[in-house]
Amino acid sequence: MAETWHKHDMDFLGGRRLRRSRRTAWSRAMVRESLLTPSDLIWPLFVIDGHNEKTQIRTMPGVERLSVDLCVEAAKAARDAGIPALALFPNTPDHLRSTNGAEAYNPDNLMCRALSAIKSAVPGIGLIADVALDEYSSDGQDGLVRNGEILNDETVAVMIRSALVQSKAGADIIAPSDMMDGRVAAIRDALDGEGFEQTQIMAYAAKYASFYYGPFREAVGTGSRLVGDKRTYQMDYANSDEAMREIEQDIAEGADSVMVKPGLPYLDIVRRAKDSFNIPIYAYQVSGEYAMIEMAAAAGAIDRYGAILESLWAFKRAGASGVLTYYALEVARKLGA
């Protein structure tokens, strides 16, 4: 006969009932260990040429590419919702893409025009400028290519020039996303030498060669033109210790903050980084993560907004200082309501 559990059997636990603090909403709020606020959210925007132009992204329902003037309006909305910063990604017109990525350091390129327009209209919001060549190259690679090999030092030299024109246009944070060796130190030296000592660097320090980037590559126009893959410079998703070495090196080279990308599949990396380094750690909830939530919700498999909040809270629980997410404006508005 099964033994019957009685209240007095709780005595060996000292009368502790852990459910007591979860019984009511006010009590759950009072003992909540991590917080999610609008200031934890960074909103990525995709920029296109034109005026009053917006285009849909097939694999990212609800996310649009915006012309510069509409990016300015988006920045105002973000500011009003309490979002501290935007991350910009240009979809460079095809005729301006090349094997040498020279458009990356054109001071009048799409990225620089967006930075300048937003900084002029909304000076109080932070602007994070992506620095890599995939948005400007004709082959979709993050670096210069010779005979099928990604050139490290030659790529870094181009990235320096790109970072400088972006800083002059109004970027507050330079975010090298290429995973070339030594680029953080080289960019830091160049920024300091040109009088941009106050410009921050947010290094994509642990960026994995992930299958979750597919919708993003469509959004910036690199997916269909990508020749080869990126596994010689982006990280092997089987590795964790290597990520710690990459983060440690970027910090030593002068990074003000570091990023782990993708997000949810790499919460272990976020946690290890938080425990190991005294520096802000950011996570990017990438396009594939966004698409999975949207498509599962559209199929009726999950509660959409509940899943969004749960995913964002997971980043904070793991130790992230903030999250780059396409849900930033929607969530910030609801959290601030």
C-alpha cells in the first residue's frame, strides 16, 4: 500500500514550502531574481535606399527594411519607448557591391547617411554601426577573398577605414562582426588616433557559424550571393572554451563590451562569459530565432507574446547585460505601459 503523505511529513524540511512565494502575482514580482526593462533592449534596423520606402522580409514576418527617413521615425519611436540604442545594418544596392568592398568606407554610403540623419534628428539615442564587408561585398563574405581564402590583415585594413567614416557620421559604438583576428586593437588604435577616443567598441567576440542567420542574410541581401561558407572565421558551434579565449582577447585589445551570437542556442556561453569577465555581455536574438517564434505562433503551436517574453528573460537570467532583438519596440512599449 502506498504511503500517505501528511502535512507533518514536512517537518524534516523545517516547514519550508517553496511554493508560498509563488502563490500571488505581487509575491512573484517581489522575489523575481532578474529584471527585463526597455533599457535592456537594442533594436536592429535594416536600411535601404530611397525615400518613404519599406520592403517586407519574406522570412521575417513583421520586420521591414526601411529607407533613411523612415529609420529616423523608427528612432523617435524607440526613444519614446525607452530603448537606449539602435543597431544599423545596410542593404547596399547591388551596383555598389564589389570584390574589394570599397563602398564600406564611402563617407556617403547608406550606413553613413542613416547614422548622420538619425543622430541629427534623435541625438539622445545610441547608434551601433556594424563593421564587416558582407554588406558591401559581391561574394557575401565578411572579409576580402583571394583564391578562395579569406584574407585577415587586408580585411582589417578595410574595416579600419569603414569604422572611421561611420564614427564621423555619428556612430557611438563600432561593432566589428567579422571575426578577423586583431581587428579590435587595430580599430581602437585608429579611432584614438583620429580623435574618437569616446567611441565605444562592441565586439562580436563569440560569433558562431550558425544556421540561424538565414533570414538576416536575406534582409541585407547577402544570402543569395554568398560564395562558400564562413567556417574559417566564425566559430565552430561545438566549442565553448574557444569562445572564452576569443572574448578574453577582444577585451585585452580594448573592447568596451562583447557580444555572443546567436542567442538562445548559446546561453551557456553567455553564462560562462558573465562568470569569467567583468565587462558588459550582450546577446543577439538572431533572425532565425525570431522566425521560429513567429512561425510557431502563426501555426498555433505557442503563445506568441508569452514565448517572446520567456526568450528575452532567458538572456537576462543567463547574465546578459542587454539583448539585440527585433522585438525591441513591441516589448519596450508593453513593458513601459
